[in-house]
Amino acid sequence: MKVTQEFYDQLPDFDAYYSYIQALFKEGKTTGENQSDAMLNYTKLALARTKRGLKTFTLLPELIEAAKKHPSKKWFLITEAWCGDAGNIIPLIKLLADEIEGVQLKVMIRDEHPEVMEEYLTNGGKAIPVFVLFDDDFNQLAKWGPRPEPAQKMVIDNKKTQAKSYQDLSIDLQKWYLQDKTQTLQKELIDLFNDKSGIK
């Protein structure tokens, strides 16, 4: 199912989504059907990363400029509370949205809307987060996700080799995010905003 104005309007903005997942976690819950201790622990980590990112991430001036020039004012994020990559990515998108006059940033919880998620698969999988830029009629202008290219390569390579467990790979990914300090993410988003014609 494609995103429509009606669907977009009923989604929470970032602040409402963030408040919701924090409240859920206080109740010992997370988003999605899997409420295992492991998923709750991933949620705890993702929330901590989100909180830190909102306080410490610094936007590159070139990224702000590129986003200001882009025609899209309807931004769309697909995520889940437990998503480790999202904790390192969506704070930056939220901070950027706050810099651009007129931008709406709406958040969809992936597993609550599987029919919409089908439109935004990565290599056939439901990888998140996904960031989409729409025009006013909800035509897709650009799409990015689920993680910066070097991190994505780590995931794809490990799928082939099965060399590391999910837990060990998650630790390696987090080390990469901490060392990179959002620089690769910001450069990829600059490219996304500057390429007004192409869908990534």
C-alpha cells in the first residue's frame, strides 16, 4: 500500500513516537510482537543512543543547506523501538527536520503496517530504518536506508560468511557508528538531498 495524505496524517510525529516508546519501555515493553528480554535490552540500548544523539549530534552546514533546497517537506521514517541502527540514525534526521521550515517528520512503526512496509523493502527484506522524501502528492522523491554503506557492507558480508553472531555483529556495528560520528550518514544524506531527480 502506498502512503496517502490520510495515512500520513494519522502517523505520530517524532516527538510523539519518542514519548510513546519511552513510555512503553517503562512498562517493560517494546514495539512489535517479540517482547523477549533480548528485545527489551536492544530497546534499552536504542533509547540510550537516541537520547545521546539528540543531545550530541552536530549537523554539517552543507547538510542543512541541501535539505533546505530540496522540494520535499513531507518526511517519512520507518523504524521500531528496538532497532539499534535507528538509535544511531534517526536522532540526526530529527535534528535536521527541526532546522528546515515547514518540514513534517512522521514515523511509522514497521510491523504495525506490513502492507505499507512492502513498498520499502531492501533486497526483499524489511530492513529498517528507512527514510523517505515525498512531494506534496506523496510521490517518492528519494529513499535512504537502512544504514550507511560501510555498515551495510558489514551486514551483507556477514550474511554471506556467517562469521559472527547477531550479537557480535551488533557490537561491531556500534563501534563503527561511534568512530564515524555520523560523518558518513551526513554525507550520504547530502547526496540524497542534492539528487532531486533520482530515487535511491
